[in-house]
Amino acid sequence: MLSYRHIYHAGNHADILKHLTVSQICRHFIKKDAPFFYLDTHAGIGQYSLNSEQAQKNKEFHSGIARLLTEDNLPEPLEDLLDIVRDMNPTDKLEYYPGSPKIVDYYVRQKDKLHLCELHPNDYPLLAALFPNKRKANVVKDNGFAAVKAMLPPPQKRGFVLMDPPYEVKKDYQYVVQALEDGYKRFPQGTYAIWYPVLNRQQANELIKSVKATNIRNVLLLELCIRNTEQERGMAGSGMIIVNPPWTLEKEAKEFLPVLSELLAEDNEADFQVTWITPE
């Protein structure tokens, strides 16, 4: 089951929430001089051409990142993300959108290290070509969930793991929780971020309940839904589950999520939440 290609969805509302979270975690890590390790379990191709046939098919970026780029006086975390997007698009035309590895690449220093996993046979070589420097980034055609076991704890002693499977296989909901448990046992001081889609309320709640059942502490939940979760098929929203989040992230999310909810809403039931699954 390797049919999923993220390029069809690049720059949509779910990407914005995910990449805001990734950006803020990285900003937190580089405040200290010590190096950090980044593991991306489902890295994709790293950056996306919005002029491609795939991105143009549904043009999901039109109601996502393109809408935000027309706004002024946004919260600082949003402006930071938009600065990265603008840097990739030196003209006024929006042609490229960064994936998670490219977001992280804007923050990493020479001493930091990336480990990027991508299993899709068409996407892996594109990712590898984007990150040719093996001293900086190790790009592997590998099962990202297995890499959580294999790569942790990192020699850098500080680290951030992003897990954002496509969930095209329903077992991904189980695999992502198991990978979190495996990683946390090996590296309890690490920061872990799990992205999930809100296809319906029950499925999302089951994942949240499974994370809570691990008894891992200090787990923050950020969620953005741009429309009613039950009336239409498809992804009504998405969420981020963050273990050991930066201490500033809760406050920042309470500033940027209301703004995103208002700007990206598709109906009057758009909503967001910032809550603790388990406190510290």
C-alpha cells in the first residue's frame, strides 16, 4: 500500500498546522548551543512544486498557504513559517512549498543531524537528491516506524521525532502509538510529534485515547478543524500530539489556532483545541 503521494495535498490546512508545530519545536531546540537530532519517519520528497500536475489537480494550497500569504499582522509563529515559504518563492508567485524536512533544514546548524525515511519508490530518490550531504542528512529508503527503534537514543542526547504516516493503512493508527512507546522507552527526554487526520471524530478520538493509555506524561494536543467533521467525506481537520513540547508551545498555539480557524474556515463549525492529553 504505497499509493499515497503528499504532493496532491501540499500546502493545505493540515500542512500548515504540522509545519507550524515543526517550526516552533525547531526554534526551541536552536536556543541552546548543544546539537540536536531530527528523525522524520515519513519524509516525503522534502519540497513540493505547486505547478506540478499533481498539486494542480485539487489545488489544496489555494485554501491553505496561499490564503495566509495575503494576510498581515499574523502571530509571530505564523509569520516565521511564511518567511520560510517566501524564501523558497523569491518572486511574488507561489511555486514551491516546503515539506517537513525542508522546514527543519532552515533551522539546523552544522552540528545537528537529520535522519529522513521515505519508503515510496518514486519519492525516495527525490528526497535523496534534495539532501545530498550525508554529514548533514542521512536519507534512507526504510520503514520509518522501524527507524524509531533503530536510531534512538541519538548520540546528540537531544532530539525531535516527527511521525506523520498517511494512515492509508488503518494499522498505521496502531503502528504510530507503538512507535511512540518504543521510542519513549529508549529516549524519554526526546520530543515526539504525531500528526493525525480528522476524517471523523470517533477515529481521531480513538487515537488520542490510545496515546493516553500509554501513560506517557507531558503530552499536548493541538487540533484544527476547518469544517464539520461528520457531514462530508474527506479530511475535515488534523491534529498534532506532542510529547515533551517546548514550554512556550501551548501559549503560542492559543494565539495562532484561533487565527487559523478564522482564516481557513470552510463553514461555521470550524473549530480548534489546545489541551493536555496528560499533564507533566
